[in-house]
Amino acid sequence: MAAKRPAQAGLDFSSPFDIVCGVDEAGRGPLAGPVVAAAVIFDPARPRINGLDDSKALTAKRREELYEKIVDRALAYCVASASVEEIDTINILHASMLAMKRAVEGLSVAPTLVKVDGNRCPTLSIRAEAVIGGDALIKQISAASILAKVTRDRMLVELHETFPMYGFDAHSGYGTPQHLKALRQHGPCEHHRRSFAPVREAHLLFGSVLPEIAPEVLHAASTAEDDPDARAF
């Protein structure tokens, strides 16, 4: 009987000389607002930031505290977004990739390796690798997750000041019972994603004329709504 071979460790193609950038997005699943992405490069000369984790595992207060430390100690960071119009035109998946690409390309320091949370990477001129569950495994990605989430939450709080009837400050645009009830009562606003089914249903309820949206855009929206990682937190 042949001896068992030891389990092969995960492959890591990074070099100790790499300038590693972590990338993550926030806002793939909501019914309203942009999708936001962040890219972060740590400064090896600055103190390590303790407590970094997937933003979904942190309280809002803790995310805010870590946000300030990240922007203060990072060698470089950039937060970017893709608009509701872009989401409804190219689909939420491609819009997420676009926001990530913009974040990486907006860095003041060029990375040599980009590590992206998830199972796919945006199209970049820089070497990139996708890391499933990376927001809990790679500290640079954790930091990017926090910057993206905090920035997007702040955007929706600002949006709430203009559209208080939807409760954006409470659910950040996610399809909570409160938000769905408000959609049925008030109809959608221009910041709602028309490619997402509950928004389309609310438009129809109010007799709105909807522009034609490509089937692949509608399918991507449906997939995002059903993704447990894209739900409210």
C-alpha cells in the first residue's frame, strides 16, 4: 500500500519584495446606491494595525475606529465607486470590477501584486490573484473591506438627508423589510437600481415606464441579491 502524501499547501506566488495591495468592495447586494471598492497598501515603517478583520465581522463602531487607523497608517489607499447608472448598464458584477479597477489605478504608489477578495479579479496591468475569503485572511484585504464599507455607509447616510422616507441611514440601501415597505409606499428614487427586481416591481406598481435592461444585467442583479455575502450587515 502506497504511503499517503502530505496535503499540498496552498500556493503563494508572492515575493517578500512585492508591494502588496489588498482590494475589496462593498455594496454588491443593495437595492440603492453605488458599489464602492477600496485598495490599500500597508506602510512597513508604520505600526501594525491590530483588530483587522472582514468588515462583516465587525461592529459599525469598530469599523469607524479602524478606518481612521488605516487611512492614517497606510502607505497608500484609494476608494472608488461605480454608479447606479453603471450598475444598471453593465451589470453589478462588472460594475464591482470597474470600481476595484478604479481603486487600484487611483493609488499614489504602484503595487506589484494585487490581492482581491473573491473568486475573480478585475482586468489590471498589474499581477493579481483572487483569494476566496480573503477579507478574513489577508490583512490588506481586510483593511480595504473596512474602507469600502465605511465609505459606502457614509454615502447612504448623506443620501438619507435628501430621501429620509427610505431609511437609508438604517439599512444602507439593502432590501430589508423596512426598505421594501418604503418602496411600496413611496416608489423608487433615482438612486435605486432599476436592474434589481424589488425596484422594478415598485416602478411597475407606480406605473413608471422602465427602460429596457439587458437580460444578463437582470441576471447579475438577481444573483447579487441571493448572495449571502452581499446581504445587509
